[in-house]
Amino acid sequence: MSRTQPASVGPIPSALLQLKQMIDGAQSELDLLRSHTSGTLSVSGAIRAVDLICDARLGEHSVAANHREAIDLLAKSNVAQSLVEDFSLCQSHKTEFNYHASALTLEHAGEVLDATRRLAAEAVQGIITNGWFPSDFNEADFTF
């Protein structure tokens, strides 16, 4: 049985800012040819994006330590199968980014960053659709 937490609009602004910072940081690290740091930031951003997608679509997100449960919850949210595959890709590289940095390539880091951007775009769209997008934020700043 998966463990979940109900969605709350209160944390949305900080979650969006964290997501943007993770993606921007991942891109900066990739530009500096640091695949390990870029990949780690991208995976963290993907997790944050999936939580936001599930909050917007299901009214809850996974709080389990096992991200397999988050993948299953994302699949139940009726997003495109390609987004479930994007998150699965990010999670499959998570261990590599955390423990086997020398085996990573810039290509892998770029693929994970691209997948994270697609997940982030879906998260922002869901937040906008639900009317949760903070009024003091500029939507253009959250185009991934």
C-alpha cells in the first residue's frame, strides 16, 4: 500500500521555486561539464515535479522512500505514458548519479535533464489548470 500525503496549496510557491532552481542548476552544471551534479539536481527536480503533478491531478503525492511508489502513483494520474517513462528514466539513473559518478556521461545527464523539463512543464500546467499558480509569479519564468 502506498503512503501518500494530501495536496496543499500553501507549499506550491516554494515547490515551484525549488523546481526552477534545480532545473537551472542542473543546466548550469551540465554547461560546466559536470554530469554528476547535473544529474543529481535533475533527479531531485523530477521528484519535485512528480509530486506537483500528482498533487494537481490526484490531490495527493507519494511520501514513500521507495520512488517506485511515486512512479505507480504518477501512472494512476492519467498523464501521458511518456511522462511515466521520463520519471522511470530519472529514477533508473538515480543510483548512478549518487554512487557511480565516474560512469556517467554528459549524454546521460542531458537525457535526465530533458526528462525533468518535460515533467516540470506538466507540473506547471496542472498547477495553472487548478488555479493554484501564485498570482505574484510570472508564468514565463516557469516555462521549461
